[in-house]
Amino acid sequence: MASSSTSKLLFCILASTFLVTSAQNCSNYTFPANRTFTTCKVLPFLEANLHWNYNSSSTKVSIAFRAKQDSKGWVAWAINPTRQGMVGSQALVAFHNSTDSMIAYTTQITSYSPSMQRANLSFQVSNISAEYLNNEMIIFATIGPLGSGTTVNHVWQGGLSVSNDIPQMHPFSSQHLQSFGQIDFQTV
């Protein structure tokens, strides 16, 4: 009986430690160059986090998407203006290019085998940049004005390789296939 109580107590301590660590990864994260974000969310898959500042008067949102990634890989965060899921999403993608500089650009995901070439999106994106720090890739950008409200379908992803400055197909693990949802930028 005592070992059962001890096991339960140990489980509760470990679960609490995990939850506190997860929250700290998001809200207590310190960005380079004194960048700050008022709101953040730990995303449920791919060790990713989304940070943002929403400006209600301009309906623009400044975001920082960060995810664990090897330096040879790539990350992407996207809004799908028409439905949940990857196809139809409009993405911000980042990786180390052939000169080993971090780059970020926009692309449209029009199929399950996208080109990942640079493309304009249906919404404005400005101040896009990327950094690689502590085994994480971070995409910074300002999006908007948001024409269809503050709740959006979003998708995030990461892949293992880049060839000729083009991100290659991501793995098809359950983590990768479940990396989508909805987010409300007015949520605090």
C-alpha cells in the first residue's frame, strides 16, 4: 500500500515538473535582440512554440515560431485560410541556405508534394527573418492585417534536410501528421 502511494506521489511530482518546464519553455523564453512577446503557446507536437503580439488597431500580429531542429533541417509555420490541414496553407519557412546563413521566406502549400519555392501569400507578411539558437530554428514575422478575424487555422512542420536551398519532404510520423490546429491571436 505504501509503495502505491509513493508511486502516485512520484508520478504527480514528475507530471508537475513537466508542466512547469513546458510553461517555462514558452512564457519565460528570452529572445535575442530584446524581442518580447506578450502571449505564447506550447504547441502539442514537434517541440514547437508560437509567441505573438496582437495589435487590435492594425489587426496585425507579430509572431515568433520556434522549434527544435538540427542545423541541416528546416521549419515552417503556416496559416490555412480555408480549412484545417496542410494543403492550402500559406507558410513561412526557414533553414540554413547553401552559404550557411539562416534565411526565411514565404511559400504556398498547394499539394501534398509542394515545391517549397518562394511565393507571395494571400495576406501581407513583413519583417520576416530567421535565427538558429540553442538547437532551435526561430522564424520572426509580422502578419496582417488579418481580414477574417483573429482565429486562424495553423500548421507547423519540420524536415530533416534541404537540397539546393529547397526544403525536402518532412517525415510522416504521427507527430508530423498531427501538427495543425486553430489559434486565436486575441487569447491571452
